[in-house]
Amino acid sequence: MSRLQEPHGGRPASRPAAVIFISAVLVLEAAVLLVLAGWFVYNLFTETPVSMGGAVFTTVLLAAAGGWLLALGHFFFRGFRWTRAGVLVFQLFALVIAVPTLQGGVLLAGLLLLVPAVAVLILLFTRPVVRHTSRLSGETKAL
């Protein structure tokens, strides 16, 4: 059973707007990370890095994080309960990067990290989102 079901009927349940927003933010964050990974790959072939190992590691890390966020966005949208922890951790990492970025004077980049992370963290604990990701009727959604 891959569709969300209403408890008393066969109609698919509508997803809360907060779930759609959080999923969209996760996909956008994943796209940014994957574009950055692509940029790193391009630079690996066009410029000589100071540290080849460091550049390759950063590229792999960016691509892995982007892939992980795509998976989180997909499974969060579908209502899997384990995704809340992953979303929480990634947004906390974004906050950890955003605050020093803002303090360093890079206002636009800091705000682009801070604002979505704060919005997702606030919406993540709202009742409709928690209810969407912890349904008890129908198929259990745990991997």
C-alpha cells in the first residue's frame, strides 16, 4: 500500500502544506549541494587544487549529502517516520554553518542557509507534520 489512506475510507489523505514545504526545501537544498559537487568536479579537471585528496573528499561529501537529502525529501513526503531525525540533523548542521557565515559578514549566503533551516525546524514539530509522519493505521512506514 503505497498511498496514504484516510482512517475511515479508501480516499488518499491530503498532505499538510508544511510537509510539502519541508520536502521542497529539502529538494532545493539537495539541488544546491549537487550543483556544488558538479562545480567541484569541473574545477578538478580545469584547475590544480591545493590538495587533490581534500578536493576529491569534498566533492564526494557534497554529492553524498545531496543524494541523502533527495532521499530524505522523497521519504519525508511519503510520510516515513525515520526521516524526521535526518531532517532535524541536517537543518541543525545548516544552522551551525549559517551563524559563523553571518558573523563573517557574508550576509546573503548566511541568510540563505539560516532562513530555510529555521522555517523547517519550526514546521517539523507542528502537529500536522508529526501526525503525517507517524500514522498508525494502514501500512507501517519503517524501513
